[in-house]
Amino acid sequence: MFQNDGRVRVFVRRRQHGRFHQNCLAPTVKFGGGGIMMWGAMLYRGTGVLKKVSGILDAKGYIKILEGAVVPSAHLLGYGEVFWYQDDGAPCHRAKIVKAWKEEHGFRCLQWPAQSPDLNPIETL
């Protein structure tokens, strides 16, 4: 219904004063209204801190999320310093400074298999 090339091919015969009658209108979806990016975590014991991401996320911004959301989420749910972490293969997650930060702070990370969108349960959360 909403997947078309933008041209409306519906012709309606209507009475003189029926211009905006529900039966004479074709539904449309407007795009480009903007969006919002959020960072979230889910753990065995519950959900973690939800963080709004402003602008484009780069490596330095991702480190701020690790400091301000991942570590507090682990503490909040009773994991302390011992937990496994998994992120996907986004470029900012794989930057050298991010890897160095994770090593410095003792993050134990699960490997993300290439081309595996099926393993990302956070999308449905």
C-alpha cells in the first residue's frame, strides 16, 4: 500500500462537496521527519541504562557511552567488574582507541560473527 513510486494512480469520482470525505482520500506516508539514535543494553538480569546519541557516533563518543552507560549498567544490575560485553561491527566499535580503552578497563568481549544480523537481539528490544 505504501510502497509505490510516488505517483497516485487512484481515480475517485465524488460528489461536489465530498472532497475530503474519508472514502475519497488515499493514505500516504511522509518520510524525512528525522530520527533519534539510542544506545541500550540488555543483560540477563534486566535492561541497562538507555542513552541518547547526538549526531554521528565516532570512536570518542562510543568511549563516552562505554564509560557513562555500559559500566553503570553492569554495576546497576549487580555484575560489578565481571561481565561479558558484545557490540556489533560498527566502525566506531572497532577503532584502535576503543580497543585500547576496552583492554585498559578489562572488558571481556564476545566476538561478533561477520554478516550476522540474526544475532542482534537488541533490535527487537
